[in-house]
Amino acid sequence: RSVTTKRLLLFGFDSPKKLWTVVYEALVTAVCWGTSYLFIRRGMNPDTRDGFLHKYWKDAVYGSLAGFNAAFLKAILKNLIPQ
């Protein structure tokens, strides 16, 4: 493979290790966001406390996916867009 092809397949990162580090950090971001959404925003709010896990777990999952996507794409775009 050419250097350009390899770099594009790694989303602009220098090595697979750097790519996996960014994936790990984005995953941690998603887990933290989802947990804090469920327990702080919904669980500690008296208006939404009753059955909050059952009612809002999908919101937490979709929000976490959005957080992962945002963190991961930000890192990719910072690598691929020239400054």
C-alpha cells in the first residue's frame, strides 16, 4: 500500500496505536456522558426520578453514541484538514 492509502485507512493517524488511543478516549467520553446523563440529569431530578433507568436508558445510549461520534470525528478532522 502507498503511504497515502495507509494514512487514509488510519483516518489520518500516524499509527494504529494512536488510532486505538483516540477510539478509547472517545469511548470513555461516551460512557461518562451517558452515566452522568442518567444519574445526574434524570436520577437526581425529582421530576424525572421515578423509574428513570427504565424511561431514559435509550436517551442515554443515543446521547452516548453522539458523544462518541463527536469526539472521534473531531480527532479525525483535526488530522485530515490541513492547518
